Amino acid sequence: MKKEYRIKKNDDFQKVFKKGKSFANRQFVVYKLRREDETHFRIGLSVSKKIGNAVCRNRIKRCIRQTFHELEQEIDQKNDYIIIARKPAANMDFHEIKKSLIHVLKIGKVLQKTKTSPSK
């Protein structure tokens, strides 16, 4: 994922936490903040040390980034997102993480409706 698609600065994180809306499921909490001046979304990731060692935390972050990359066309582009992983995410594989993120993004009405392609 390109650097301009990431939130790194603490000020940006705090702004999304304070002014944004949150929605959650068992595995993830997502905060979103509308930004009309931007042409693409940005994401910030937070995976606590309580979830696991560095290998586990980095794997979760890679899975989240890959999911957002795959859903790039369906996600509302004018928002900043912060994704906080919860403990159950440590025991999930990529497909379960993707399914869970899609679920929580639908709760927050972030995903745009797309036609499902027929399976081959």
C-alpha cells in the first residue's frame, strides 16, 4: 500500500478518534472520519502488544492492508480509517480477517454496493 494511503502521525490518529464515528465487531474496531478535501482514503492500524508477539502483530497488519487493497474500489474514498485489532484476530487466517473486516465495514456503511461476479 502506498505511503499516502497510511496515517502515521499521532495528531491525525487523535483527530480521527475524537471527531470520527466508530463501529465494531468481535475482532475489529473501525473509526472513520469524513475528509472532503481528499481524493483517496487513508488507513491507520493499531495492534496492541496484548494480541501477540511482533510476528503475529505484523501478520495481522499485512492482512488488513491487503484486504483494504483488494477492496479499494468499493471503499468510500473520502474518509480516514483507523482499524484497531482485538484479541480474537490473532487466531484468524487471511480469509477470516477479510470476511470480518468486510462485515464491520458493512456495519459502518463504508462499502459501496457492487455486483457479485459469478463463480467459475
